[in-house]
Amino acid sequence: MSDEYIECPSCNSIVPIGRFCKSCGESLIVAAPAKPPSETPPEPLVPPIPEEDVPPNLPDFGITVPGMEKLAFTRMMCKAELSVIQKDLDLLIKQIQSTRQAIQLQHSDKALLTARAEQLRAAFDKTKTRREELSRCTGNLSLEKAHTSFKEHEEKLAKLDAAEDSLDSAIYKEQREKLIANLKALKKELKSSIKVAEKWHKSMKKARRNIEKDSSRLDAKHKMGDMSASTYDDAKARIERSLMVLDVAREMLGEIIENAKKM
């Protein structure tokens, strides 16, 4: 028999240690209390940038870049064409103003100039409509968002370090460790996004070469007489426009990549 005794949690009698109380028969084994949840759950690192749904009715650019994510391609092309369109609008405004001034001249062909002014006005309205369509699809790439978040965290770290002397040392250390952890996570995300963007940049260059080949095919068909002059001119103008916008988009993407690499 055991020489050790314990107080029964049920009847409070002092009884020998065992599985059951010799007095009331209840269990002497008391379940360990459940571990209370942490008062403050650990804060997660910087959350990953959520995938965005591709909006319906994306603008058409007449070209594709193989391997480039659709929404990223659309956003880059929208930004690029918007920069081109602004120049178009400025030129159209000047042409409309010049035409209206010419109409006021005494010996001008008013009928011809009026028709010209109406054509320019129609082109201006069409270009404005296109600008509105493109403006609905602008946005930043994941690389740009990660870059911005990284800079914001760097600024927070600099401010925290500047305020070190006025803060509780434990709190300062706690907040600094969180910022450092977030910066490391963002740095990793930046490197991954840069690699993807660089692949897109190369794909854009390849797409340009393919478009140039299409342009040469048009030239050949036109010279062989397989295509009318008006059809050729329209197709050629569309291709040249696509190349212009693609070049601007590729230049923009290159700048985004270089800025991200500086971090």
C-alpha cells in the first residue's frame, strides 16, 4: 500500500494515492487544464498580393505576347497607349483650331474645310472614347506593388530607428524585428517578380519581331497585287500603331524592372 496521500478533489478526504478515492469512489486523476490561447496571436508577415480577377471586356490591341499574364499585359498596354493617345489628342486639337481659322479666311474653300473640321472632330471624339476605355484598365503590376510596399517598410524602419531613444527598448526591438522580417519577405517576393517581368520583357521583343514579319507579308501581298491600296494602307497603319504602343510598353516595363533592382 502506498504511504503517500492526496486530498480527494470530490469529497476533500485525505486518502492514499491511487486511481480512485477510497472514501467516495470518485476519480483522483484531475485532467490538466487546457492551455489558454495566446493573448495576441503572432502577426503574419507581409501578406501575399492577392490574385485579381480579370475584368470583362478588356481593350483589344490586336497583338499578344506569349507567356505574359493577360491582366499584366493589358495594364502595360493601356498605360502605353494612353501616353500615345495624349499626343494624338494634342495634335488633333491643333489641327481643328488651324482648320477653323482657315475657314475664316476670305478666299478659303469653306465647304472643304468644314468637312475637314468635322472629320477631325469625329476623330477627336473617337480618340477620347478610346482613352476612357483604356483608363478603366490601368493598374500596377505585382512587381510595382511589391516595390512600393518595400519602400514603405524601409521608411517605417528609418522612422523607428530615429525614434529609438524615445521608445521602450522592448517595444522598439519587437517592432524592428517585425519590420526586418517583412522586408526579408518582400525582398524575396521582389526577386521572384523581377524574374517573371524579365521574361515578359524578352517575350515583348520576340512579339515585336513577329509583328514585323506580318508587316513584311503585307508588303509582299501588296506588291504582288493580292491586296488593294486602301486595304494595305489600313492594315499597315494598324500594325505600325501596334508596334508603337508595344515599344512604349516595353520601355515602361524595362524602367519598372530597373527601379525594382535598385532595392
